[in-house]
Amino acid sequence: MGSPWWRNVYWNAEIECMPVEELKKLQYRSFKTLIERLYDTNRFYHDRMKSVGMRPDDLRSLGDVGRLPFMFKEDLRENYPTKMFSVPVTDIVRFHASSGTSGKPTVVGYTENDLAYWTEALARSLTSIGIGKDDILQVSYGYGLFTGGLGLHYGAEKVGAAVVPTSTGSTERQLELMQDLNVTAIACTPSYLVHMGDVAARMGIDFRRDTCLRKAVLGAEPWTESMRAKIEKSMGIRAYDIYGTSEQAGPMFTECEERDGIHIAGDIMYVEIVDPDSGEALEEGERGEMVVTMLKKEALPMVRFRIKDITSLVGGECPCGRTSPRISRITGRSDDMLIIRGINVFPSQIEYTLMRIPQIGDQYMIEVTRDEGALDNMRIQVEIRPEVFSDRVEDMILLRAGIESELKKYLNIAATVELKAPGELPRFEGKAKRVKDMRVI
Ligand code: DLL
């Protein structure tokens, strides 16, 4: 038997399969060029470098990168909307903006070259998961200020796929179009795909029987392997993780068919993983906060930007042949971590535990409160599967106790579980908001 089809299919083989040492040299040269440009032309970076007594000449190897100061989301907020931009506004061809759910929104801008690199990154990613000119891709990420819709749109067109730009919402209509146009792949948040699954079931649509869907490109929010297994089983498709942030450009990087980490185009983005507290570099395999430098960006450069997403570098060679660095699934953001009675827990760990319990459906909500004695309480509402839902109170009490004990066993947290009937909990069209932390700290 020969090797599987994907072992020899690349969008840009020269770069994607470049020997690691050569890639490092290329990264160093790009880093240096970027720093020289910013030191001379951008007040923010000039001052930041001066504050640590560094000049561009001090960057003699990639090993010196760790001496450059970090930058944070707050820097973008303080320089709202465009004070951090590094090109005249006449060179900007597009703006996007974050929703501002965790504070004042941030605005990102792109030159023509910035858009070209964004699209290039996506073309490589989509090719690596076998999406190309034979595909019809329904883009159900939001179009507009959010980067998901337009990002995937141009990436998919670049590889010759036909795009169905549905954006979010009007789920029944989306499902009809999916059938009528023989859509083969969908790009949306995992929570929206789960919601589509519910609506499809109500409409009597069976994904396997009634659609041509075979792939899903899911991201923009944390999700878990157990969620992937559920989606794949119920819809008969393959689901891939896609990652990116508006500060990097938007959605950019996916796993390849091997699905052992997300490939990061090393010529476009330089990744470090650091200890969230000390900021010290971590080794391969150690989980920490991701720090990125966008090596090609013109309009809004990012140098050692603390994204706050928690991940690790995956070691070893990927059998797909790409030599680009890989990161493991993002398990959350360092600022999403909940500390419940002194125990650190990420919402994704809770999801992972819940989704492995067969009686539980796909929806859950987490609520954290603090009582008068200053003790934290966690309440987790979970929907149970229709075939399991029963009027027999004893059955439901037993199930609830079972879920509470699994949470205790795997995460060491005491949570009160509340069972909900199918359809009772909120659904999300964009990013899911499953955690309500009502503590006043
Ligand atoms: O969410 C860009 C995007 C669009 C990515 C479509 C993937 C697909 P922002 O709105 O700036 O950009 O939010 C970025 O979302 O820092 C992560 O915390 C989270 N995130 C994005 N992708 C993933 C993922 C877009 N695959 C923030 N897994 C990031 C976990 C993700 N978290």
C-alpha cells in the first residue's frame, strides 16, 4: 500500500517543507528586517526597545529575541484605534475589529500585502486538509468586522473552492442550501455546527443520508477532542481545528490530515511559548502562553505579542512532510482560567469531562458565584440526550450524582450539576459564551 494522498500535496512545498535550519535562518532575517524598520519608523516600538536598552544591531540570532519586550492587548487598546499602525492610512485596504467583549474593542488594519499573506496562510492550511477546487465550502463564520467570514472566504477562493457565503444565522435556510448546492465542507464555530445538528434533526435531515458534507473547519473558540469525536460520529464527517486571532490577521492555521497539532507557517509567524507568570521560555511539550511575532505584517506589526492562549510546541517531525512548527490544541486563555476554591480549572477541561459521559448532550453552561462566606460555588447546567431524559426522578438523581462524581474524580472540583431537558440551554451562532463568572473580585 502506498502512502496516503496527503503526504505529497502542498500549496507551497518550497516553504512548507523547507529544512528546519533554513527556516530558522529565514525567520532570523525577517525578524531583523522587521525590527530595523520599526525602530526607525514606529514610535511605540522605538520607545519599547529603548526602554530595555536594545538597538536593532543587538539582535544577532533568534536566541536574542527573548530580550525584546513583550506587547499586550492593552497596548492596542491604549493606542486605539490606529496609533500603532506602521503605514500611512492611504495604504490600508481593509479594517476588522474585535467584538470588545473583554474590554474596549481593538481595530486591526491590513495592507494589500497583509491580505495576500493571510490568504496564502489559509491556502496552505486548506490544501493540507484536502479542501480544494472540487469542494463547495459553506462559510458560516460571521462576515463583517469579525475576521472569520472574509478570511475563510478569500482563502477558499484562492484554492479554487466554490464559496457559499452564508455567514451565521438563518440556520434552516443554511441547511437547505447545504443540500441544494451539494456543499462538501463547512467552516464555522464548533458550537454553531452542533446547533446546526440540532436544527437538522428537527427538520428530519440526516447529514449522512441527505447531504454531501464531509469536512468541517472548526475554530474561533476552544473545543475538545471529545467534542470532535461526538461531531464526527453524529454527522459522519471529519472535523479539523483552525486557529488564528485578529491581531495575527484572522483565521490562518489548521491541523493537517495527521491531526497531531496545528501547523504554523514559520515564515509568516514566529511562535514562542512562555511561562504565564515569569515570561520565561518553555521547552517543547510544556504548556504555557503563546507569544507571537508576525514576520511579514506591514500595517499593524506584532512583536512578541502575548496572545494569552494556552498551548505547547509539538516536537518531532510531522509525517505529512511539513517542517513548520506545530502547536497543540488551544485549551483556553490564561485569562479564562477559573480558580474555584483555589483549584485551577479551564472550561475546556470541564467540557472534556462532560462530553465523555454518554448520557449528556452537546450543550452546557457554567456559572460561578461567591457566597457570603466568600466561598466559590460552581453550578454546571447540562442538557441530557433526548433518549435518556426521563420523568423518573430517581433516574435523574442518580445521573446527576454520577456527573458530579466524574467532575470530582477528574478535575477535583465540587460542582452542583443541574440537568436540563434537550433544547433548554442557549445556542450560539458565533463564539459560544458558556461561562458566567459572577464573582466580584
Ligand atoms: O477568532 C479568528 C478565527 C476565526 C479563528 C475563525 C478561527 C476561525 P478573534 O476574534 O480575535 O479571532 O479571537 C481570537 O479566539 O485568541 C483564542 O482565544 C480563540 N480561538 C481562536 N481559534 C481557536 C481554536 C478569531 N481553534 C481568540 N481553539 C484566540 C481555541 C481559539 N481557541
